[in-house]
Amino acid sequence: MKVLVAVKRVVDYNVKVRVKADNSGVDLANVKMSMNPFCEIAVEEAVRLKEKGVATEIVCFRRPDHCPGAAAYRPGPGCRPCHPGRSR
């Protein structure tokens, strides 16, 4: 079985979120981002499945246009990153 895990970056839980001056959204300038905690749990569970022998391959999917500056992102041991729009 192959496992696909979608990974999302969100504002870090330790950061106080600021609203833009024009109230049009959240100010993301100079804000620390981290992986969604629920995505971390999903990656950990996928690795457990692979270690048990249930899964043969783990692919972690993230949208690069939503994750600028995340080129050094490592999804986890045994996970192969998948970037949409890029050839393998």
C-alpha cells in the first residue's frame, strides 16, 4: 500500500497573530511558520505503517506556492517529498 500525506504550513502556535491594518486578513510578514500539528501526526502514523510493513511507500505532498522558503523542509524519515508541477 502507498500512503499519501498532505502537509500544510500554518502560523506557529507560539506566535501572536496580528490583523492587517485594513482588516483584510492576517499579517504574515515576519511570522514564524510551522507544520500543522495534525499533519505531523499523520506523517508519524504513516511512518509507523511503513515500519510495520503495511505501507511500501510514503509520499508527503505540499504546495510550494503556499510554502515559500521551505526548500529545506524534511517531511520525515522514509517519506519521499512530492512537489506538484515538478518532474521527478
